[in-house]
Amino acid sequence: MNKLQEMLSNFPEEAFLIADGFDEAILGFQESDKRVIYSVKKCIEVLMREGMTEEDAIGHFYYNVSGSYVGELTPIWCFDNY
């Protein structure tokens, strides 16, 4: 069971906001307001596996992913060893 499946099964009443395509980069969630926490390093790795260079993946991530505010449940981006 991956982190997303675990979160959804343990908290079925919660409405987590999920970043499409980055399920494997989920580290967990913030307990107080149920915001999903993602590993930036793993998100960049996902983008690179999709064919982007590291530079392009970083630029895409910052501009199109982490740079987007989508309300109170906007995910938290953990800068873990990157």
C-alpha cells in the first residue's frame, strides 16, 4: 500500500488535495489541516523519468507545480536534500 492509499483508507472522510502524477513523492500529511506533504526531490525525479532534463524538471516544478496556490489545502513541498 502506498502513502496515498494509506492516507485515503485511514482518513476516508478527509478531502486531500493531490498533485496529479506525484503520488510516489508523498511523504505524509500535516495533521492539523490535512495538507499533503510532498518530497521536492522525488517530484523532480518523477519529471526526469518522464523525459525532462534536470534543469527543465526543476524549472517546470517551480513554475507549474509548487508555484501554484490552489486554496487552503495547497500541498506542502518539503525540500529534502535537493
